[in-house]
Amino acid sequence: MNARSNDFTRAFTLLELMIAIAIAATLAVFAVPSYQSHVARSHRVDAASALYRAAQFVEAGGSNDAVTLPVGLDQSPSFGTAVYRLRALPADDTNGGYSVEARPVETGPMRDDLCGTFILDATGLRINRGADDALVKNANECWNTR
């Protein structure tokens, strides 16, 4: 066997390269949406956790007026780049004394999320409002941690 034929037996053929690219593309088609879904779910869980922490802060204050949330409780995640902004809302006839909301940052990754704004009130009611301020039908799925 000469040296030239030995080089050809060790190289990839175009067919083998195309098969490898097709496999990688197929994996990417399924992996990327799954990854994006996982990231969105983790942002939602973080927002819900931040709402519960903010609710504890508001309840500890004992005031029915709107409370300004301190740094660390005013966004989700607590530190770093905000994905959601949190605020406490004053009492009204239906919320039991207060509400806290987590609204997606307009330039953040959750700005177009179907779950929209997360709202938790003093009665324990958990709701979501979409971009058009309409109630989200499957709000329980938005709050689901699984």
C-alpha cells in the first residue's frame, strides 16, 4: 500500500460528514426548544418565589398601604439582571389587604411569555395577566414548579 492510499482511508468522506451534520441538526431541532422551555420555566419559578418573599415582607410591615420593596425584593432574580420587576399594590375590596405583582421587564427574555404578569394577594389568590391585561386561562400551569 502506498502513502497516498493510506491518507484516503483515514479521512472522512463527504457522505459521512453529511450524516454527522444531519444528526447534529436533528438533535439541535429538538434540544434548543426544550432548553428554551426549561429556561422560561425556571424564570417563572424564580418570579413566584420572589412574590412569596415580597408577600412575607409586606405582611411583616403590617400596613395596608402600598409598600416600597427594598433592593433584592424588587426584582427577580434578586441580584443581577432583572427578568421581572416586583411591586406591592395597595389594598382594595378583593385582595384581602395587599397584592404583589411580578411584571416581566420590557426588554427581558420573558417579555412575550404567555404567563405575563404574576400576581399574588393576601388571600393567597394566584393569577396571571397577559400583555392585554386579560386573565391567563391556565394560570396554574404558570405557577407550576414541575
